[in-house]
Amino acid sequence: MGWADGHIARLARGETVQFRPRGNSMTGKVNDGQLCTVVPIADLVLSVGDIVLCRVKGNQYLHLIKAMQGDRIQIGNNRGGINGWITRRGVFGRLVAVE
């Protein structure tokens, strides 16, 4: 089980979720412990620069879309790190508010 499993399940049911992620990989966009509101992606158009709740290589992240190539989406943090490439199936929600 990962830290975001419950949030991912709720997003899959069409619910909006709020949580306080921990860590410093997104500092400057999302700081440690800030309240984040994430909506299901459903039919939303995703773009480079969006912050998404996703799964890459079995790990769950609230990270940036760094690049897009056709059906592929590259995920990374706000410090220059790259997590890898996924498809839209690996993206569960998009960040819409940080408090």
C-alpha cells in the first residue's frame, strides 16, 4: 500500500480529495504539509506544468507533468528530477488548490 491509495480510490469514484503531502521535492509549488485539493482527471485536458497525483514505476507522487509525447506523459519534481514516463492511466487527479 502506498501513501495515496485511499485518495486514488476516492478520485476513481469521482470525488475531490484534500491531503497534506510530505517532503521537499515540490518546494516552491507545494511545500511540505500544505493542504492540497486534487480533482479527478475524468475528461480534463492535461498540460505540461500541471501538478498531478500519479503512479510511476509503482511509486505514488504529487508531481509535475514535465513533457508530453502522444499518449506518454513524463513526470518529475520541482527540483529537476525525473520520475519517468507513464500513460494517462497512471494519472489519477490534478491539483487545483494549495493552501
